[in-house]
Amino acid sequence: MTTPRHAIATRTAAAGQEEQPPLVLRGRPFLRGLLVVTLLLAVAHFAAVGAVWALPSANLHVPDAVKLNAESTVATWFSSALHLVNGLVLAVLAAGATRRERWRWIVLAAMVVAVSMDEVSGFHEDVSWLMHTHLNTTGVLTYAWVIPAGAICAVVAVACTRMVLCRPGGVVVILGAAVFLFGAVVMEVVEGWWIGGSGGTTEDAGFLILNGIEETMEMLGAIITMSGLFRMASGVQLRFR
């Protein structure tokens, strides 16, 4: 038999549980930390390139550990992690979206997670090499993967831009995506011209400067996008059952 006092205590405990404040994540300090890491990685890369360029007689070379485009480095892991976080936030937005918009958010989430995977696997480089050798692309299309990548990005932009802009933080997300794509696609085209048109190599200072700009813009674009996605996700209410 439940006594009145016990019933009141039970209701009070239940009410206290329901009135617990929501979990609040401090996004700004986190984003500032990411910017600091990006700055440190960029400074290390450009300082090493500058030293090699300024001291040609010393026969120096840029260590792979500080190259922003080298595989299996802190920069590669960091860039992949940025995209993974963005993909997870997009997945949260997809879960909280209306049925009509959900598939678009799922596509965006899948694309960003694919970019995260590609950062550590280098899959697009294999695709680029196959297209380059079979299509004999040269000059600005030396890195031929930009052809399908540009087409896919154009289709997704047409399908999703308006939806994104309707959300709080949407302008910031679009700005971040533009910065990322400028680095990933436009700078890759410039690097293709440097390699295929001007006779440069992937180890000379000119290419490493261009590549450093590319990778830095990609990281900055991902962080800008993240700040907009955090604002969007702050209005999503999810219940786990």
C-alpha cells in the first residue's frame, strides 16, 4: 500500500527529473581550439617550406611529419576528424528534420563522412590517377577527379542550398562550404596547372605553398561549417528511446 507521503515523494522526484536542465555544449571555446590547431599546423608547414626555399645550398627537405598533404600525419587525422564531427552533426539534423527534407540532410551527412574517410584513405587520388591515365588529362585537369567532384557538388548545391539557408546558421554553413570547395577543387586545379603546365614537381617550394594554401582552406572551411552546424543543431530536440 502506497502512503500519501510516499506518493508525494515519488511525484516530487519525477518532477525533479523532468526539470533537469538540458546538456549544454560550449561550442565557441571548442571552435577557438580548432582554429589554434589549424594555425599551428599551417605555420609548421609554411615555415618548413620557407626554410627549404631560403637555404637551397643546405640541401634541406620538408619533413613528411609537417607536410599538410602527407599521409598518416597529425594534419591528416585532424582534417578527417573535423569532417567526421560535421558529418555527425548533419546526421543529428537529419534525425530531427521533417520527412520531406530528411533525405537531403542524409545525403549531406553521407557526403561529409565520405570526405572524412577519404582524408585518411586517399581514395580520390586513386580515382584521379585512373582518370588521368585513361583520359590523358593535362594542365588544369591533371588532377582529373575534379571533373566528377565538381559535377556532384553542383547537383547537391542545387538540391540543398535553399534548405540549408532556411535554418539558423545556414549562411555560415554555405560560407564554410564555399571556403572548403575553393581549397579542395579550385586550388587543386591550380596545382594541376603547376604540375602539368609549368613543369613543376610535387616537391618544389611552389607546389608545397599552393598545397599548403589548399589544405589550410579546407580545414578553415570545415571549422566555419561546423560553427554554423552547431547553431543549427542547438534548436534540435531529440529523445532516445
